Amino acid sequence: MIKDPFDVARAVIAVVFLAFAVFNLLSKLGVPIGFQLAQVSGGCTDSDYGRNHFTYGTVTSGGIAYNDSCYTSAYLYENYCSSGYRKYEYVQCPKGCSSGACIGSCFVGVTLTESKNGDSSSFTFQSATTTSEDASPLVNQFYAEEPSPFRAETLNGSKVSLGRYELWSGRFIIAESFSNPPQGELIELPSSTIDLFLPLNRSVRYLNLYQGTSNAALSSIYLDESKLVCMVGS
């Protein structure tokens, strides 16, 4: 037990010195250190709509703007809103950090329900998820020279096309017998679930679905990709 006032002072100095030494060492190693400070809630807005690690954004809270930035070449300093308050986090970017965002691309997986509609199909939207993993092999570009049964097209808010993609029906399957040689039979299902993979584009607002090369949309889905959250590890 410390009784001497000088011993107490020396102990306090030792603790402060040790804390400073640890802080300095971690800073030199590039390990981010931060503290979440309490704020008076005055409303909070985020230009990149949340913890979007691959998109530069600005949080405005209490009349002050907080920009996403690169803490180091490997760590992102990400600002976001939570329950009306500004929060932040340090994120290690797998491919490095540049211009206030992690380097890399994100992809959107759109789940649709395809249903029989006369001699064609109709499509309804089920869900959309994002991934920071490389899903480029699953993205099927549309080629007019070899049209698929259906195609998907992404458009911006002015209905300008941003990309076209193949969309294959999921209602038709081939059932093969075990005869020699095998005999195939085409079976038509009343409905099925299909997944469509797209590169994430923050300008996308609509997803239109067409049959073949027709310009008459079978379905038009509102898909505001600017608000889809894509995080490291998602």
C-alpha cells in the first residue's frame, strides 16, 4: 500500500509514461487507436449511406463534416451514423486504402422469382445482397450476337442504360433417364428462384428485365444501389 505522497506521484508518472510508450509503439506499427467521444445528437447524415468501406463518404453531425480518410495505406478511417449519432471505426483494407476508401470492387446478388406468364415469364424481386469477394466470374454480360432467353439492364435515375446482362430461365430443367444412351426430357416448372450477379454501381436506380432482344420490359424493379452497404469481409 502506497502512503508516501511522493510514491503516489511517481506511480502516476509511471502509468502515464507507460501508456504513452504503448501508444507511441502502436502508432509506429500502424495500428489505429481511437476513442468514440459522446456527442450531443443534432441529427446525422452520411453521404455513402452507412459503413460502406469501398465508397468515400462524408458524415455531417452537429453542423460538422467528418470525411472518410485513409489512416494509413492499409487502414481506413470510416465515419457512419448510428441511432442519430456520428460514429467511426478503423478498418483494415485487404488491398490497401486510397482516397478515403478501401481499394477494390463490390458486387450485388439479386434474387428473383421467375413465374410462368403465358408463353413467357414474369419476374418479381426478392432481395439484394452485396459482397466484397470477387464475383466477376458470375457476372454474365449480354451479347446481342448470341442472345440469351432474357436479359437484365441496369439504368440510372434518368433511365439511361448502364449495363446489360444475360438472364437465363430457371423454370426449365432436363431430367435424364439412366438408359443407355441416356434419354433427356425437358421439364417446365411453374416457378423458380434465380440469382443475378452484377457489379455494384452507385448510379444504378432501376433494374429492367426483357425477353430476348425485345425493348418492352417484362419487369421494372427499383434498385437504388447507392444505399446498398458493402463492407470488408461481406
